[in-house]
Amino acid sequence: MHPVLDRVTARIVGNSRPERQAYLARVAQAAEDGPTRGSLSCSNLAHGMAAAGRAEKRDLTGGDVPNLAIVSAYNDMLSAHQPFEVYPEQIRRAAREAGAVAQFAGGVPAMCDGVTQGQDGMDLSLFSRDVIALSTAVALSHNMFDAAVCLGVCDKIVPGLMIGALAFGHLPVVFIPAGPMVSGLSNKQKARVRERFAAGEIGRAELLEAESAAYHAPGTCTFYGTANSNQMLMEFMGMQLPGGSFVNPGASLRKHLTAEAVRRVLTLTHLGADYTPIAHVIDEKAVVNGIVGLLATGGSTNHTMHLVAIAAAAGIKVDWSDFAELSSAVPLLARVYPNGSADVNHFHAAGGLGFVMRELLDAGLLHDDVTTILGSGLESYCQEPVLDNGQLAWKACQSTSLDSDIVRPASDPFDAEGGIRLVEGNVGRAIVKVSAVEPAHRSIEAPARVFGSQAEFVAAFDADELDMDFVAVLGYQGPRANGMPELHKLTPYLGVLQNRGFRVALLTDGRMSGASGKVLAAIQVSPEAVCDGLIGRIRSGDIVTIDSDAGTLSVHADDDVAARAAPAADLMANHAGMGRELFTVFRSQSGPAEAGASIFGEVNQ
């Protein structure tokens, strides 16, 4: 085992011990009390099965037939979640064939950051994760179930489902994906069209044509953002079937994998000999494996918050120092857009997650001695599903890469490190993703240009005021200020300026997420401006240093920046309209980014 992996894991175990023990004690008590419908009164049970068929009522009345909860984030606006429309009936059929019952327990909201990017609705995006966790808890609160399957793909949805499911840690839980859309216009071409639009070279009609050619069918967007990083995490953490993350919707193999996921979770209930609740799958080693997978594949920076929040829901404490130390030892084995030109379909075809996992295990960079939904360690995840005469079968994953421009062995990585770095200094602590940033652009010392919003930045760009070296500073974008929106509206404009030869970077307490690209960005600054963070006191002209190689983040001025009076930021425009007035309690209770930006208990401490 690699010494860094051992050291970080041991530190997490030690730091987590009181909270983890308390969590496992609660789970053990819940398992002892149930899970069983026997604790329900006759009236309770009658309500719970009133709409069931005669056979299902007979099965639910007894105590020896498992009842499977379906919790789904289906809606037909999100391309990634539209395929879930037909899953409940597929799941119910598979459950019946396995001698069990399945009931649709509840739906959870699912919003699309691609639709709300740069819009007012984006202020609800991060908070939707905790709403999803709460909705999952409501769905499972009826105590009718012996296990659950969770249907979710995109950004906040899988983390929210995980947090909610971990509150019911005594239940076995399996995640079932829907897969990515087939490849359309390449992500590299799409990015180029966006930059041309930002530069005024083409109009809106041409931009929409390109966007529609890129996002064109049911399934997950094909770039390696938070949604596809979610799918990777579920495999690396043993919560999904091996090799199923990137099988396209509608494929025959996809339907077989869904049925197999149902059969698998039904073997894990307390009614059988292999009781495996989610609390026993998600432990300290599983969390470390998730971080390693994130780093090795160049995944989304959003998971420097989401993984922290998921871990906390299981009584496990991790922070950005853990991510940074692991990143120093974990090689970058994949280049998928925005870290390369390939999309996830190309990545899957070149070897995919099974190949990456095999390489990391052989290098001593993953814990194999973990519990998974397969009942064995990660070694069993180094296989991929195939159809053999119409039946689901498994074969060994690729032993060599089929395209070394997309995925490589640990002995010949794209980079010796994972690409997520921690920078810290008098401004606070922030995350920098460097896997898509050329080495020449990984540090900067330049004057600050302070903006109150993305719109203000775009207006300055359109007025030709930004042809210079500078660090764009956007404070008051954190969870307590306005919900911590992603700031991707800035990406093409900063890209244009960098292409013109200017040295530019972004400093913000907001997010950039899985689509973080070629421009240096120190994001998720903690403490945020609204919590008296120094980023809120920076003025245009102050000299900002972001050095991801040295791990430093600082601001210098002729006067004492910390002694300046904090500006009277008017945030009311971000607190009303588009439903934002309903989220006042979320803004007031949200913890810092490094603690998961969550409203829940231990995450805020």
C-alpha cells in the first residue's frame, strides 16, 4: 500500500473516531429495531399497501418477503434523468421475478445546472443537494422497506441521495445509473464556438446550433463534469455495479444491468445471510477510494465539497488537506474533456473505469479490503459487463489502454499528480484544479479587478476594459451569500483573454465545478466574504498571488487589507425571486465550503 494512502487513511480514521462510532451505534440500534414492517400497526401497514395488488399485499403482510424502495430523481427535462421514466416498472418486474416486492417510495427534485447556468435559478443549485437528502429521508421514513435503490445521475442529485440514504444506514442501498448520451459535437469544438461567440465573431443562432449538436439526446452530458464524476464515485465506492456507469441509455445491456442491480440489492437485506447495509459499505477506506478515483480521472472540484458532505453523513471527517496530500501521490490516468479532447464514451471504449481501477490497485493506491455491494473488495470491480447470448455476463477489464491519448497505465501517467491542489494564505484556503491548466499558467501575480457579479465582468469585457493581466475577484458568491452558484459564464471570456496573450485568473468564493478548464481559478475560498473572509476586502489594484505550485494564495496592498472596513454588499437581489426567498434558512445555516457547504449537523462543525 502506498505510504501516502496509508497515512491519510489513518489520519481520517483517527479524526473521525467519535463521530463514526456514534453513527455506527445509531445504525446498529436501527437495525435491531428493524428494518421490518412488523413494527407498523395494522392501520399503518394497511395504508402502506392499500394501492398494492393482491399478491403484493399478501407478501407485505408477512415478514419474510423483502420490500424494495425506489427513490428516483426522474424528470423529463433533464436529459440524464429522462431515461428513468421506465425504470420503476423494470425494477418492479425484476423484484417480482426475484420473489420480492418493489414500491416507488418517493421522488426527489432534480435541477440542471446547464439550464440555470448564469441565471437566477443557479442560486438554488447547491442547496438542492440538501433538499434531495431531505426528500430521500421523507421517502424512506415510512419504515416499509428492507432495502432501497436510488435513481440519480447529475450534479447535486447523487450526493443528495447518498446523504439521505446514509441517514438510513441500516438499509442496503444500490445506485442505478442511466448512462451518457451518445457522442455528438465534440466538447472541444463546442468550447471553441463558445469562445467565438464571447469574442463577437458569431451570433446566437450559430451558438445555439452548436450547443444543440452537443446536447442532443437522452443521457448524461458527455463531458467529464460533476454528473459523470458522480458515476465514477459510485463505482469506486462500491455502490454501483462494475462497468455500468457509461453504458448508453436504451441499450439492451443497460436494461440487464438494471435488473441485476435489483437482484443484487435483494441479496443484501436482513432477511438473508449476507446482510450488508450502506453504513458498512461507506467507511473511511471507501471515502479515500472515492477521492483517489476523483484525482486519477481528473474529476469535478464540486466533490471537494460533496465528498466531504457524504463522508460527514457517515460520521467521517475529511478536509481539503486530505485531498491535497492524496493528489500529490495519485497519478492522473485519464484525459477526458475538459482535461482532454475525449468524452466519456471514448473513455469507456478505451478501457474506462475498470482499467483505471486495475492500475490503481496494482500501484497500491486503492484499498481493496473494503465492503461493496458485490460482497467483496474492489478487485471484483476490475471487470465489465457484456451480453452473452442475450444474458448478462462479466469479463475481465482491459489489461492495456486502447487509446493512450485518453487513458494510460500508472507507469506512464499524463501527470504524476491528480491535479487538485490546495492554496492558502492571508486570503484563506481555496481549491485549484490544474489538470487542464498548462504549467505556464499555474501561477500568477497581478492586480485585482473586483467585480460584483458575472454580468458586471461581461460588461467590462464587452467595453474592451479587460485587455490586461489581472486576477478577476468575485466575492460574495459563497453559500451564505447567495447559494454559491457556478460561475461558468466567465469561462469563455477568460479563455479569450488568455488566448490573446494576457495572464488572467479567477479568485472567488463561488464554484466552477467539473467544467473547470484551462484558466487558473482559485475557487470555493473559505472563509467566504459574507463570513468576514478577506476576499470581501480586496480592492481593484491590490496585488493578488495565486501560486498552485507553491500552494500559496495572498493579497498585498499599501495598507492593511485586513483592517479595511468590509464593504456594505447588497445581496438582496440574490435573495428573492425564482424561489430564492424560500431558502433563507439554507443561506443562514450553511457551513463553509471546506466542511461541505451543508446545512446538516456535523458538517457545520
